[in-house]
Amino acid sequence: MHGYVVGMDGQLPQMWVFFEHIEPALVFGRAGRMSGYDISGYGVYEAAREVRYDERSQREVHTLYVAGESLDRRDGEAKVFNRWVRGCDPESSQFEPPRRQAAGPG
């Protein structure tokens, strides 16, 4: 599955959290960094997540592939945060990218 990963470190051990969409990944990274105490650094990267079953160990193996440079702290971050808010539904834990509104008359 293609998506985005947030890498964080600081007082807590380094962690990686995978997201299917860029909007929740950027908001998650920024929110963690705003803790001011536990997270001293973060980055958001394009990524892919692979899950496969390993016969020998008889368990699922999760592999995270991280590519490119960090996508956080770029111009336009406020637009991404606004899309995230519009894609949140209090009835669901899933993010749904907001649909483009059809152009009206005129």
C-alpha cells in the first residue's frame, strides 16, 4: 500500500506511523511536535507498506519503505490542514479526502 509515514523521536523511542493519506500524516506529525516535551523532531515522507506472511516464522512480516525528502513544513501546509478538517467525520475513524465541489453556474 502506498501512502505516507511520520517518523518521530525525542524523549520517546523513535517511532514510525503509516498513513494512507498525506493530510492526517502532516497533522499527526505537527501535533506530536507541538507536545513540546516528548517529541523533539519529526518528518513526513512518502512511503509504501508491505505485509506478507512468512511460512518459516508462521507470522506476518511488515516492511516499511521510505523514500525521498521530508514533506512537512512546506508552503501550503495550512491548505492541507484545512483539507484534513473537511475530511474528518465524527462518526468514523477513517479520513475521507473531501470531494471537489462541482463548478456552479456563472
